[in-house]
Amino acid sequence: MSQLEKLMRPHMAKIATYHGADPSAELAREAGIKPEDVIRLNANENPYGADDKVSEALTKLDLHLYPDTQQRNLRAGLSEYTGQPVERIIAGAGGDEIIDLLMRLFVERGQKVIDCEPTFGMYGFSARLADAEITSVPRNETWDIDTSAMLEAIDDQTRIVFLASPNNPTGNLLTEPDARALLETGIVVCVDETYYEFAQTSLSHLLEEYENLVILRSFSKWAGIAGLRVGYAIGSEILIGHLMDIKQPYNINIAGEAAVLAALKHRDKLLKRAASLVEQRIRIEELIDGLDGISYYPSKGNFLLCRFERRTAEEAYVRLAKHGIFVRRFPQSVLDHSLRISAGTSEQTDRLIDVLRSVV
Ligand SMILES: Cc1ncc(COP(=O)(O)O)c(C=O)c1O
């Protein structure tokens, strides 16, 4: 350990980098192919890109001005979209920032955070940054959460449980009885609905009953602006008020704000695109039904967790990558034979199916 590292907060010095999706040029270099041949089905991004109206809104910004610390226009737009009062909404630099803010607000060093593996990696990452203890309760064979094991794991040091619905990467939903059972414990329950616009189902009606519920959403996937980093949370007035107090004052930049307002204005078109990605996911499912050696887990998101019967995930990944198709692999042993494939355009699905035939 270097002298400088000895000065660091010990838990911070030990944090391992979070590896997100690499840029296409890097993927191409690794696979020995041309960057223009890369098909990105690895980050649940929107293959249609941002809408023209959204891009147009970004050409008329007063870049020399600071954004509004109170996010007034943005929260008003989100309030109209969600039907929730402004006081119950906060925007973050992606859902990722909201996860981090929840840790800052609720979790002290050594306290406990619970998630359900396999799931989105940022819950564990942010918990480690907070020097919290992360308990990952395994999901069952249909990827449903094990509520009784979770209730057992919750103790007086437990502060937050994170539950994605649809869950990434498994694609299944959190049921209302399971959510209620956890909410009844009184700890903070973050229901992460990043893929809401694809699943078209929400537990937000429970906000009326539980002040310890936080619903997380994002503009990265359905609205196609992952690069601008905007997500939001809906929760009780008291919880959101405190999150507003502790956030970085200018956490949403003016490009993000303008893009979200334009996306909301043109939401019909964007929601149709989201629906077409669901259609592509269903096409992938139907095509996989006709192939031997590969199966999938039912999904409500814009992605599908596929299981290779005769190949390891790593073998399948490498073969797909050679053909320019990049998907997501996972370190957990329970996913040794599984890869997550994002729904793409119809041409990308055609190509995917051709390649899958030879890979399985
Ligand atoms: C379940 C889940 N939650 C949150 C996020 C974070 O999304 P963003 O920070 O882009 O809003 C993702 C991104 O992949 C996700 O899959």
C-alpha cells in the first residue's frame, strides 16, 4: 500500500471499479472487428437514439447559466407525467445518483443494506461506498424474491432494501404482497422501476399508504437519453424533502433538464418506440423457442436473460462478439450459462437470430 493510500479512508481505498458498458470502439478493438460492425445489445440502451425533437431542444440552451437548484420546471414536468405532487419528486443524475443519495441519507457506516441477487450492481456498489454491510438474499429458481429469508435478514441495523421491478437482469416483476410484506417492516424500500415504460406496471399506488416507499425511475432507457443522465424518485414529502436538501445543488445540468422536458412533450412517440422494443423482445423469445440449446426467462423489460444449455456464458459471449454482437455477461456463478440480451431494432434482431443459430 502506498503512503497516499494509507491516508485514504480504508473502505474507499478497497473499492473496485464498477464496469459499465464499454464504448463501441473499445468493444470492436477487443473483438478484432470494425467499430461500425458493433451491435450494442449489452446495456439496455435505446437503439433508436434520442428523438429529433429532444436533440433540437439541446441546440437552444443558455449554457452560461447555472441550472435551477430546485429543479422547478423539471419537477413540474415530472409531476404532470406521473400524476404525483411536485413535493414528492426529485430528479437525479440518473437513477444511480438517487441510489447514492438514499445511502447518504439513511445508511451509516456498518449498517445494513439488502438486495436480492442476481440484481443491478449499483445497489451493492453504493452500499460499499457508504461502508455499509450489504446482504444479498438469493432469488429462487424463478427469480422471485425470498420474502421470508429477507424478513429474517432484516434487523435493527437494516436501513434500505433495494428491489428492481422488472429486475435487471432477470426481467421479472416484484409482486405487491412481497412489497407490502417488506414495507410493513418500516425500513426504506426502494422499488426500482427503471424499466417501467416497458413493463407498464407500477407499485406507485402504494405511495399513498407507505412513507417508507421510494419509487425509482429513469429516462435512460425508454426516452433514449442515457448519455444525459437523468432519473428521478417519487416518495413521501418528508423523504424527498431531505433528499432535496442533501443533493449537489446543480445535480441536473441544463441539457438534461431540456431533454427531459422535450421527451415528456413528445412522449407518445417515445412510448411507441418503447412498445416496439417490447415487440422485438417478444420476437427474440419466439425465435429462441424454435432453437435447441438455448432458453430464456420470461421478462417484462427491454431485455431477455438467456440460458445456454451446451455452452458457458463466456463461450457464447466470445462467439457472439466475433460476429459483432455484444451482450452482457455476469460474474455470479448462478449466471454461468446466462447472458442478458437487450432488445434492439428489427434488423438487429434478424442479425442476432442468425448468429445465435450458429452459436448455440
Ligand atoms: C435496475 C436499474 N436501476 C437503475 C439503473 C440506472 O439507470 P440510470 O442511472 O441510467 O438512470 C439501471 C441501469 O441499467 C438499472 O438497470
